[in-house]
Amino acid sequence: MNTEATPHCAALGFDKNRIQQTLSLLGLDAPHEKVAASSLLPEIIPERVDEIINSCFAIMVDSDSFELIEKDIGTEPFRQEWKYRLQSFGKNFTTPGYFEERLALAAAFAHANIPLGALQLPSFLIQQALIASLSDKSDLNAHKNRVLLNIILNLTALDLYLSAEGYRLPELYELEEKLDTLRAEASRLQQKAWTDELTGTMSYRKLMESLEHHIKRAVRRGHERSPLCLIMSDLDFFKKINDTYGHMIGDLVLRHLAARIKSATRDFDMIGRFGGEEFVVIMADTDLELAKVIAERIRLGVMKTPFHIKKFNIHITISLGVAMLKPGESGESLLERADAAMYEAKRRGRNCVVTTKEM
């Protein structure tokens, strides 16, 4: 089914299977019903269609909702719509197009806040007119009369069902829009929770979740096949930077530092702010030797070029500790060993890389 041509059917789930189920429930799925609708109904739909429509409107004028129809839809467009409905009653009723037309009209009524009863009343009136026409057809035998009566009732039931379904479409669309808004807001809040606002790296919470995920992956794939390494880094003399230039400059230093770490690492490495001026890099499928090379690249990237922030050129160095996950080790233990290696780098004079293997 072409969902672009039948958007209302698609919105309510009227695919080929559901259309068939609906017809079956209403007794409209038998082949003889289709034949009767296409060949016998034209025999009883009068040539003077306008008279039937006018008689229906004469009854509807006294209803409370007719004023709304005049105001929001217009009497003549409404009259033409129901004239078309009478002329096409039962034609191609098994097709998505038949369903789509009726759903669309009901949706228009609902959108205009016209009561559902005002939409369904013409269906009842047309049903009465068609049944009355049966008695005027003396050439119809009892069998044909019975078949036509049955299909008129069933097709009217189909129209009433589709009008009720289509009437709730605007509410459904509104709910979908609200859900889309809520999903977007949830995604935004989740992204905010996962991202460190100052540096744009992963937040502490997301960092810990990612570490646990990668540990499970390393265990599942095997430590030799999928080694996992961690870099713990810490700016040297960051307190002095804050004291000398102020905390606003200090924040900008951290932002620039995060950018330099990103530029020195690989696309699939995960960088998170552990706290303060400490950053962690999670490196999947990376052994200790390669992790040290990457850590050294970070160190050089930070040290070689001063940080140009506002009017200041600030020379900065960084100390880094590197650890590789051991079989059976927890994330907490891995972090502690990387942290110990980083503090060993501080003890050795700062601005260097130390691995746990070198301690």
C-alpha cells in the first residue's frame, strides 16, 4: 500500500491485512458482496440524487451541529461531498482509497470541532433512503432484495466505523507530536547527562558506564584478543593557573585541554572528565605499549604549543598514567592503578608518562 497516497490509513494501521480483517468482521469479504455492490447497487441508487441529498439536508438543518458545518466547512461543499458519497456508495469499497476518503472526511470534522454525530447522521439518512428505494423496485426478486438490503446495512456500518476511527486522527497526530517533543527532550536531557558541560567530553557518569561496558566486552572477547587500556591524566600546577589568571581562564584552559586530548587520540577512543582537571581516556583493543604511545602523543600535544586564551599565552604540561585491564579486574581497580601511575609521573617531576609496568 502506498502510504504517501493514503496517509490516514497508514496513521491508523489500515494496511492490507487490517482492511481485509475489517471487511471480514462486517461480512463484506465474500466475493458475492463485491459483485452485489458493483452491479446491483447502481440499480437502486436513483437518478435524482439531488432530491435525496436535499431531503437529508432538510432534516439536518434542525440539528445543533448544522451551524458549525455552515461556518467551518460550508453548506455547499458539504452537500457536494455527500452527493459524491451517495453516487459512489459501495464502489471499490475493498480498496485503501475507499478507506482513505472516509477517514480524511472524519479527520476534517474533528479538526473543525464538529460533533461526530453530524458526520454520521447523513450516513443513516442515506441508508434509509436506499432501503426505501428497494421497495420502489418491483423488478427485484426476493433474493436480490435480501442481498441488497444486507450490503446496504454492512456498507453503512463500514462508513460509520471509518468515521469513528478517522474522527480521532487529529488527537492521534497531536499525541504523536507531543511524543516526538518528549522524545527529543529526553534525548537532549540524556545527552546533557552524558556530556561534561564545560569540556564537551563524557561526564563522569557516562565515563563509568562506558568503562563497565568495555570491561564486559574485553572479558567476552578475551583479554589477549581485545586488550583494554586506560589513561589517567592530570594537568600540572593547575591551581597556580587559577591563582594567576583566575577561574574563568582556568575553565577555558580545561576546555582547550580537552580539545588537545581529542586531537591526539583516535576517533574510537573515549574521553571523559574524571573530575577537576583530571581526564580519562578509554582505549579498546589497545595494548599497553600502544597506549603509552598515545599517552606520549597527548603529552607532547599539550606541552609543545602554549594555550592562547584571550590575551594570555599559557604554557602547560600534563602528567599521565597508563594501565591495562587484568583478567578478573574491576573498573575501580583499573582506575586506581592508572591513577597510581599518574601520581608516579608527578613524583618523577611531572610532564611525563608512566605505565603500571614501569612502577
